[in-house]
Amino acid sequence: MGTEDIFRQNASIYFVGIKGTGVCALAELMLNAGIKARGSDTGEIFYTDTILKNLKIPYYEDFDAAHITRDIDTVIHSAAYSPDTNPELAQAVKLNIPVMKYTDALGMWSARFDSTGVCGVHGKTTTTALAGVCARGAGLPAQILTGSAAFDFGGKSTLNLGDKFFIAETCEYRKHFLSFHPKRIILTSIESDHQDYFPDYKSILDAFVEYCRLLPSGGELIYCADDSGASEVAKIIKNENRGIALVPYGFTAVSDYRVLSYTVEKERAFFSLAGFSRKFAMRIPGRHQAVNAASAIALTASLLKAQGCMLDEDRIQSVAEELENFRSTKRRSEIIGEAGGIIFMDDYGHHPTAIKKTLDGIKNFYPSRRLIVSFMSHTYTRTSALIEEFASAFDGADIVFFHKIYASARENYSGGVNGKTLYEKAVKCGQALYYDEPDDAFSLLCEMLKPGDIFITLGAGNNWPLGVKLFKHFGGNL
């Protein structure tokens, strides 16, 4: 069955797990293309509930075989569900309705456009959102899909500017990105991660090489020269003589997208690029964000060139304005608000490198503020494999509260590492405390936090409600 058959006007597509960030975003793109979308999920409230209701996409808050009717043309499902365990998917199979995973559907959608996949162990969500606002500034007819809600997209995970280009965050876990059809790839970083699937560095490196080999002759690999893994992949692709253009970016890049300078003044970051006469400004912390922005500008120039246009002074001005107003995405250095003179933040950083870059960036951005962190590690396998790196990743913080490990249903761990093990390693590197449950730290934090502090919940776990609760305690309103 071809893509035009599945994605034809007025086709009826049912989404199982429709509240998931990616699934909801894909449903929105298909709705905009004239496809009838509906679906189902659990009753738990997510930010996507609001998006779905605003779009008037109907959905059930349970899974029932009776929801699957013969008028449905295709069923698309989150990777969290399978026909073996989900009654709706089982019913679709029984009725001979085509069933496909979200990642496969995303790949089929990408085949309809001149598509760019944004990938990497760190930074892909923010980079995709940055690429979206730069595309908007340059007037590019593009659709953008991120892995989290982007404040600059009106709180949604999609931005629809046209139908020539498609820019999407693509995920390395279980090699899901191999379903994508890229003409260009932004590669931000490669490190050992997802140890439940990639047992060592070579295995995850090989996955990224395999993904980049999907680029056609005449395609483009925009890679971070500062990252050893990304540079290693670029070298492999270059040596294979596939006719793929290599565009490096970053502080060590030899290209127009080399970051020449980075300074912070009054909670504003300024950076310059080798190929541009002007400076750019951003309101989010971290040298790594200037690097991410450099990749987004490189992609913008490439897409404009594909249209026979240039990134001229007027477009550069518009792109610069977009960058200066950029507010990032949900759970990426997200500022919940300020209350009682305390800034409350939340960030998804769950790998030691991401944690270190995030905290160092915040400390550099707010040098006079004390930085207090609540951290919940995600997955036992990652914590065990990188425990030494985790222990030393919090140098930028003044005080760190550690909690139990947020487990994943996808892993089978039988070792002895737990949240307290990580705390015992980290306490040797600085001031640290341990509370198994995040909420157990609430009373002490109420006494400890003072005007001028920053409090951030960090990690891919469920400690973020602690920050919201503290924000409200100190008088904040959401």
C-alpha cells in the first residue's frame, strides 16, 4: 500500500496512544492534510489533551475492541502498545485493517516531502524546535514535528508553514529512525545510552551510521564538530564516497557555522558565527544552545538553497529575531515561574553530559544565584552503566537532592545499583541529600529555599511535580 493510499484526502485513521507527544503531533499533521483522525488512550491527563480538544479530534479514554469499526482505513499505534496486549489493535488485525507503528507511519509521512531528520543522544528536541523557528523566520514552506511541546509553536509539537519540506525529530531507540526518509540529517551527538538496547558504544554508533547511510547521493549531513561521536560518523560517511555533503557546525567547525564567540550579559546570551557579520542573541542558557542554533541556521541556508534562494540580510534579520524570542520546549530548561524571589525550572536532562551542560549553562546565565537541584535518574541500566559520570555531573549545582531511580518497563535489571547508590557516589563530589520519594523533600526545601535561588527538577522521572508544588507554596500561580 503506497503513501498516497494511506494519506489520501478523507482517509480515516485511528490512533492508539493518541495522547503521546509524537502520535498526537502526527495526528495533527494528518488532520491538516484533510485526513479524518480519531483515537484512544488512557484516562491520565497530559498536555496533549488540550491540543486534541482544541483541534476537535475525538478520542476515547480507554481501549475497547468495539471502538474499531470497518470504516477505519488504517490504525497507527504508539510503540507502547502491540496487538498481543491491546484489544483495539487485536480487533484491527481481526478485521484486516492495516496496523502500523507510529515510527513507521512517520517514515511514510516523511517520504512525501523533502525531509530532514534531527537526531542525536542529546539536543534533538531543542534543535528541531530551533530549526522550526528559523524556517519560519526565513519564510520556508515546511512542516516541523518535535518530541515535546514547543512554546514557540503555541504549546504544540508541530508547526505548519507549508508542504514542501518536513523537519522532524527522529529517535535512535530501537533504531526507530531507520523508518525515516531523510534528504538531510542534523546529527547533534553520540554517546553510550539506552543500554537496555545498545549494550556498548559501538552498537549505538553503528545505529547512527546506518541511519546516515539512508541519505541519498546529493544529501547533506549537518553534524556537530564538537562531538566526537558525530564527527566519527561524518568521517565514516566521507570515506564511503556516497556523494553526501558534510556540513560541520560548532566551536571547532571549519565552516560558516563555526561559533566564534559566546558571552552572557544580563541573562542574555550572545554568539557569533564565522560566516555572518552580525551577532545573534538568545534568552535561554548554555553554550550548547548556541551550537544547536548554529545547526538550525545551517539547515535553513540549505533549504533556502534547495528553493534557489539565499539566506540574505533580510532573512538573517528575521531568523535572528526568532532566535532572540525563542523560549524552547517543555521540560528543556523550562522556567515554570518566579515566586518569592526564587526561579523555578524543570529540565528533562537524564544523561550525564546533558545534565552537566544544562547546569553549567544555568550557572553561567545566573552567576549570582544559588542553584538547588532535585534529580531522579531514569532506568537502572543507564544509571549503572554511567554511575561515575553521573556522580561528577552536578558540579554546577550548589545542593543536589537525589531520589529513587525512575524505572522503565522496557528493561530487565538484576544488579545492585539504586538511587541511594548514586547518591553515595555523588556525595563525595559535593553537597548532596537523599530522599527516596521526591515529595519527602518538600518540607526541608520550604525551609531551605531563599530569595535569589534557582530550584530545578531534573531528569526523565516524575519528580517534576515537586517543583510545581514548591512554586505554588511560595506564592506562584500557574
